[in-house]
Amino acid sequence: MIRTYCTLKQRRLQRNAEVGLFTKPSMGNMDLKELIAAAKGEHPVDCLFTNARIINVFSNEIIAGHIAVSGGYIVGIGEYPAQKTVDLKNRYVSPGFIDAHVHIESSMTSVAEFAKAVVCKGTTTVVADPHEIANVMGTQGLDYMLASSENLPINIFFTLPSCVPATNMETAGAVLDPQIIKPYLNHQRIVGLGEMMNFPGVLFRDDAVIEKIKDTLSSRKPVDGHAPGLTGKDLNAYIAAGISSDHECTTADEAMEKLRLGMHIMIREGTGAKNLKALLSVINEKTADRIMWCTDDRHPHDICEQGHIDYMIRTAVQNGIDPVSAIRIATINPAQYFGLNQVGSIAPGKKADLVVFSDLQNITADEVYCSGRLIVSDGKLMHEDFLTACVSCPSTMNVKAGSIDFVIPAEKEKIRVIELIEKQIITRQSIHDAKIENDFAVADISADILKIAVVERHKGTGNIGKAFVSGFGLKKGAIASSVAHDSHNIIVIGTNDDDMKVAVERIIEMNGGLTAVCDRQISAELPLPIAGLMSDKSLETVRSQMDAMINAARAMGAIVADPFMILSFLALPVIPELKLTDRGLFDVNQFAHVSLFVDRALF
Amino acid sequence: MIRTYCTLKQRRLQRNAEVGLFTKPSMGNMDLKELIAAAKGEHPVDCLFTNARIINVFSNEIIAGHIAVSGGYIVGIGEYPAQKTVDLKNRYVSPGFIDAHVHIESSMTSVAEFAKAVVCKGTTTVVADPHEIANVMGTQGLDYMLASSENLPINIFFTLPSCVPATNMETAGAVLDPQIIKPYLNHQRIVGLGEMMNFPGVLFRDDAVIEKIKDTLSSRKPVDGHAPGLTGKDLNAYIAAGISSDHECTTADEAMEKLRLGMHIMIREGTGAKNLKALLSVINEKTADRIMWCTDDRHPHDICEQGHIDYMIRTAVQNGIDPVSAIRIATINPAQYFGLNQVGSIAPGKKADLVVFSDLQNITADEVYCSGRLIVSDGKLMHEDFLTACVSCPSTMNVKAGSIDFVIPAEKEKIRVIELIEKQIITRQSIHDAKIENDFAVADISADILKIAVVERHKGTGNIGKAFVSGFGLKKGAIASSVAHDSHNIIVIGTNDDDMKVAVERIIEMNGGLTAVCDRQISAELPLPIAGLMSDKSLETVRSQMDAMINAARAMGAIVADPFMILSFLALPVIPELKLTDRGLFDVNQFAHVSLFVDRALF
């Protein structure tokens, strides 16, 4: 398949030519002196947006007025002589929306394509945590994300992934030690430490964890939390460590406990986790300044169908939240929390990132301006030409295709089986009789016991974890993926070794992706050449490809709702009960690797 | 007079012995690991404050609960095993109050004595702008303020004086260029750039002004504003420069214009300027998070009689502001604005700076805890022994007493006279016939035209500005002061040269202060040995001394309400119309020095 990549250097040259009215999302790009002169009205401003109903997130009012823009920045509110006037005809203007915590990797598309998709929804700033790509590529992944988010019309800030590797029970692509992370804390677009998932490491005062937190706070940047269900003294201790936000609340009580103890609450509406409606009751005039919206992990389907942060605003308003509060939560709150001084409000000195809309009860972007330039009109991109190419990414496949085999010599008669639970990412373990053919344990299709394998792809170790899974439903063929949290080795489930091999080898060939194989033929594939996680195609294209993948899996008998999402969590050795890593089966409750073959039933 | 100074080094040794439960106001003093362990309840905490009605500034509620403290920090909210229990008997507990902008010099007492005075009022954190001492001593003044505020029970943070010298029309003690200021921006207790009074410098893009602003913003610290009456495009431009607060609003309309444009509003209740009541209408649930309290310049009398930030809270509540909002404005708001992560709320990881009070409608500190230690009980200091000595300060008098004379050879028959306007610090200029004796122009007591002089005291230039002033009222003697904004040369007004000389020479002898002299005898004096601005005595003592000074001036005929305050502004060449610097008369409207003698009436 032909890729439209260009190199980083080509990309930069190209951008320099394209840049036009664009300005960098980092500070200090427009000369401060020019900004002041423009604000004083010393010469006509570039553009005056007249007759706006401005959402003022400082006074929480809607105020009729004009917005003067020069050099991509708002320079003043009021009457200004201007080279150009845009009459907004009494429509509403909000600051561009901010996603306070997102893994761009979960959109399965490149940074540029993600930007194109979400800007249409009014999102002009995101704080991204490149946790997934960092687990694959380490600092090279951070550098890649920083480079590929330069000079985009939307502002992409990052938090530093705090937990790479996520676990020590598998082979990840990288280790980000405190001393590796520290210099990145000085980067202008790195605005904090990403979600500290390792809460046992916090509570038990792991040296590296404490060092990362201290370094971040010393640089006057916040540490984001990730503390699902943490309560009482453990929560007090987690907060005492200096962790100041959480996006994992699932109930209003949980959110209020955390908010009262000082945490900023990021209400999440992702794909796997949708917490918006459950948490709306937390929002009132007394708490609204402590809340942000975020999407965390949001898949192409939901972004295309429902929207992004705009969906959260709309839903909140439809459920009785004051529209200005809902916008404030989407704008000034995250801007203040992360110290993003140039975004989040309509005021002198801020970037002219504006969302124009007509209906306060159904906030949907008519137009989106980024740095004063019209990027979206009628909800559609105005500049399909911009950013068609994404920054190239080196291959992350360090695995020899020829050496892979999935045979499992039978050692005993009974095996541990990973048992799927409907609509959940946790699993149970059960013991079954192995189906043995020619001294090899094989899939037992009639009992829905399929073979599963995790192929290490980062270090060329040759590790292949092999086991069995029940509840998936395939009657033929195999499906495979290089998206497998959090280390993103290649994971494959199949009814037979040959199809599994074809599926995995095709992923290696594509430098990552998803495959469905039946009778040694590729029935569907979705290339993810960026770190094995992201496509270089548009979000709409990825969404269609993903639909095709799911249909292919279903055609082979898959009974789970979202086969590739379920697949992607089966290698994550922190979610109970039985998982598979490249080093073999892992019992999360025992927190130890366990053998595939057992002597007798466990219970 | 004998001073109780000790050297900086002695002071530090002494503090090390005293320090006990004290902790530094800077970050990272309690080991983070110990904090986490304590929060987990791994061992009994130092102290559990039980049965508290806690002012929760996150959720803006009052919540019954217990507060666990260890090592000077709040480690948890809830039930904890404790070595000691303090039953608060359902009284209210607020985070310690914060003064968002104060010139400690205006209290006319040392940092330690200021701290003792305001902690009794519940103030446990101040953000001080050492503008006055920096104009006298430059970086030595900054260093002095930093050193003398180390290890105090209250937290003293600083903003860097942005305007030293305040003007170029007089001889100041120092010049703080951007390159001198820059390294200070890394100091943990320096939290921003102080009030940018030089708004013409901002609007006309003075290089040094712009550089200071940029450097501060680059260090992720805010730039405080000072923009009395600035409005419209000039205000837009001032804000576009990155200046994010203002404490000079005098009307609600002015405050709302600034707030809507993104400024944080510091409502001020000082001595010269009292804006609280005029601005209360700005505060509501939609704006409360953008507002802070500050005192700016508050003299001993007002602190002793009315109080400090507590007075502002009380007054606000008496005027209908919700008590929790009034407290939030005094606590979390300035903490967030300045990034003071360890103060401003009652939550895990914050310093145990607590104000206990009984009546929500009349908030007056019963007890004040600093870092968990009881410092104030029944409104009185519990540890009179602590901090009796203040850090020594080198002499700032570089002037030869013997060389001073105040004679004015008569050049022409008419003179410009500085004409006081009742109850204002602005002046007018008028032309009078000079009273000439033996070819010298002298005071004309019957016409209330007194001699005034400004004696340069920083550089030993020998400069003495000489002129005449009307409206002061002295019938005999002279009064003098080394507090003379903003360069703080020695200013003197008198009926005769001899008394003026005695008054000034005594100030030089005292290393600064105020004097009243009649018939060559000192009738009252107030030594201000710290930079000629601050006493080493208690605030109460200074207040009594100040009362005596004013009485002495009145006894000599002074008719102005506060003679020494008026005197202190007569050398400030930025407030119209006619002022006197060490280089002579200055016409503020013409923005130029002018001659004392004139040919004819100006009008």
C-alpha cells in the first residue's frame, strides 16, 4: 500500500510555505510589541468580528460586542478600525473548546487527521497524553508527537506519560525514567505529568514515582491523576502527594469526595467509559470552576457520530446545565488548570480561536476560527488542502515474521482459559480440558475455546505468549492487532495457527494495524503505520475501515460487541483476572505469571 | 538609641534552635514520602482537630469534619489516630487568609513585626511587593526582604518590583534592569512581577518593560497590574501585554470592565485608598473566582484598629456577601492566581495554616495555627518570644550631614509655589512674590509659604532640591522624613533653615526616620533604621510613635490631616501638578524640571 508520508524535514518546509495566517500554538510567536500596538488601535486590525454575542468566561455573561483580531490574536474587544469586517449577525461566539485529557492514539489516526476531525467540532486545543506511543517508542514517540503537532491550526499540548512501561510483566517498547522525563518538563508545550495510573506506586512511595511528581511540581506544572474508586485515607494520601486532577470518576459521590479534597474533576465521555450523565449533578455554581471536560479514549465512530467536546456541552445543556457554565468548563477551566495563558477565553492577548454558533440550547459549531483564520464553515473543513500529509514515523516492528509459530506442545490435560465477560474488559479464569491433536493443544471451536497469542514486537526477543480464550465466538479464521494495551505487542486470536500466522505477518508487513484472516486470505485490514497505533488516513476513512474490520470478525463468528476493543485489552496485565502477555499467562490477582497447563481444577 | 538587631547569621542560628514545629514556607520541606505515609494513616498523626466546621473553598460549602495534621501539613480530612486531639467544638475553620498585594514597608515596621501583627488577624500568607525598599537598596533590598522573611510562621512571598527607579526625574537608590531581575524569577518565593505602574512604558513598548514582562511569563509566573482609570483601547493594550491583575479599581464599573477583559481583580482596602465598599457590588457567584483581597498600603493605625484581611472579610459579609465567598476570595483565589500550591485551602498536602472562629457573620480569629502550631489564641500572640529581633539592615544614608544647607539665593522676585489641595496628594502650582531677606528667599509664615527641601541620600551626590510649599500650616519648627515616594530621599518642610537642618541631621543619625523639630530641639522622632522606611519595633509601638509625630506637627501648626503622609508624596514626580525632587521643582504636566524663580505670573 502506498503511503503519502513525507519526511519531517519536507513537512517543515511545506508548512513554512503554507503557514499564512497560522501561528504556532506556543507562546511568544506574535511579537508582543505588535500585539500592544494593534490593541491600542494604532493601525487598522486584520479583522473585526462585529455583532457577536460573546461568551465571557470571566464574568460568566453573554455580552454583545465586537472582537478585533490581528496576527492571529485577539487584540481588543470593542470598536476598532479594521482591514476586514466579518458580521456575525448576533450569533454566539465562544472561545474554542479544550479537551483536558485525551489519548490521540485512541482516535487511531494521525495527529493531523485527529486535528482535522475535532476542529470541525469546535475543539481548538487539546491536552494529549501520548501514553500509548510512548510505550511503543519511548522518547522517540514523544518527539514524534511533538513534531507532528507543530504548526497545526489547533493547539496541541502534552502531558508527559508517567507510567512507561505501564507494567513490568510484559515487554514494552521503552522505559521512561525520571531522568529521561525531566528535560521534557521544560518544553513549552508539555504542560504537566500525565495521569499517574500507578497509584500503588504513589501510596507505597516508589522512588521513581515520587521523583517524577516532585520534578513536575518544581517546574510549576500540574500532575494529573488516575484514581478510579480511590477513597478515604488512600485518596487523601494520593492527593497529599501533589496530584491535582482525576478523570476516572464514575459516580457523583466519588467526584464530590475528590473535588472536596481539592482535586480538579475532569468529566470524561470516551468510548469505553462514558461518565458524563452520571456526573452532571456535580456541576453547580459553587463547583463549576473545578470541573473540566475530557474524552480520554474516544474512537472514530463516536467522534464522527456524536462529536467531541461539543457533544459534552450539548448533552450537559440538554440536561439542565447553564450553557455558559458548560462552555466555561470547556475553556477557561482547563486553560487555567494547565497554565495555558493564550487560550480559553475571548480577551486581549489570547489566540483568536473562536467557535461561532447559533443556538445556545444546541451548541454546534457553524464556524470555527483558529488563530483568526476561518478553518471550519457549516461544520466542514474550509481547507481540505491543509495537512493532508502527516509526519512520517519509523517502523516500530522489531520482529522476524518467519520465526513465528503458534504451536503449543501439550504438557498436561487441563488448561487455564481466559474467560471473557460480556461487555466488560475484566476476565475470569477457568479450567478446561485441553483439546489435544498430535500432542499439541489446539483451539476447540465447538466449545468456543480459541487460541490467543501475544507476539513481542519491540525488542526482537522472539517472545510469544500463547494461551486460550473463551467467549469470543470465532468459528473460523483469526483476527489480530498491534493495538494491545499498554505495551502494544501484537495480539491474535484464532481458530487455527495458519490463519493466525497470516494475520500477524500481514500486521508486521504493514508496520502495524488490524487484520482479519480466513482461509489464509486477508478478509479485512486496517493499516496503522504510526507506531502500530495510528493510521495516516482521515478519521472518516478509519471509521469505515474499522466498521469493515468488525464486520469481517462477525462474519467469522465473533460474538463480542467490539471484537478489536476487547482484543486490545486482553494483554493488559493490570485488569483482573487472567491476561496474556508476551511472557505468558498472568494472574492479576496473584500478580504473577502462571502456567497454561494445570494438574486439576482450581476450585 | 540602642537597637536590638542581630546579624543575619546570628539570626539564622537562633532560628535553627527555635524552629520546632515551624516549617519553611517554601515547597518540599516536609518529605513527600512522610506526608503520604501520614495521610495513609500508617502511624498516628501529630494532631487531629476534631469537630470542625470546615470552610471548603473547593465546593464552597461548610462541612463538619476532622483535620489531621503531621509535620506542619494537613495530611487528611477524616478520622485519624492521633498523638494529640484538639476539639474545636463545632467552631468554624478557614484556611489562613492571604493578602494578595501588600507593601510591607507601608506598615513602617520590620517584616517580623508585620508578621506578628497580621497573624493575629488571621493572615498567614502575604504576597509582598518590596517596591519601596528596592528603590532605596536595589537587590540588596530584595535580598534583605527575602532573608528577613525566612522561617517566619507566616508565608511571605514576593513579587519583583517592576519599576525601580519609579522615575528618572530624581536620584533613586537603585536601578533594577531586566537582566538584574531575571535570576530572581527562579526563586521559589518570588511568584510574579509586581504592579506594572509604568503603563505608558507598556503602551509605548519600552524595551526594558517588555523584557521584564516576557521573562516573567516565560517563568510561568503572573504579571501584576496597576492601571488606575485605564479604559478602552489603552486597557485592552495593557492586558494584551500579558498583565493579569489590577488592584487600582475605584468604581464597580472600572472593575467590571477589567474583569470582563480577563483581569483578576484585587479589591483593596488600604489606608490612603479604601475601595472595598465601592467594589462589593462586583462580587457574585459568577465573578467570585476572579477576585482577591489586598491591602496594598496599610498603615499601623488601620491594622491595629480595624484589622487586616479579616476586616475586609467582615465588612464584605456585613454588606451581604456570602461568608464562604468572602473567605474564598481571601484564600484559594490568590493561591491559585500566584500558583501557591501549599496554601489557601484545607486539603491533603497543604500547610496547616488555619483560622478558627465562632461567628460566621463576624469573622474574627479566635485562634490561628501556622504549620499546625498554635500561634494566636484569643486574638493574642502565643509566642511573644518568637521573632523579637529582626534581621539587621545596613545603613542606607549616603549623605554628609555637615554639607547640608537650605539657603536659597534670591534670583528674581517671583517664585513657583507647590500648593497643597485639601485631602489630596495632587498639588497645584501657583506664583507668589518671594519673601526676600538679605538676598535670600525665605519662608513667609504669615502667608503660609514654607520652605521645602529634598536631600539626596543614596549616592552622596550632594543634591538638594529646594522650593516653597503652601497650605501646610506650620507656624514654627520643621518636620522631616526619609519616607518620600518613590525614591525615598529625605524630605523636609520648615519655617526656618536651622530647624530644618536639625530635623534632617537627626534622620541621618538615626539611619532614617521621621522627626519634628522646634527651636533646634527634637520634639518627636520615629526611627526607621531599616532602609529609612521601617522600624524595628512592634506595630503597636510604631503606631504610638506615629501618633506622637502627628501631634508634634500639629502643635507646630500643621493643618493637613496626616502631615507625614502628605509630606511623603511631595517628592513623587508622577502625580500632578508641581513636585520637588532632589534635582529641583518638577512640573508633572510639562514632564520637565522647572525653575523656582519666574519672571511673572504664569496665568
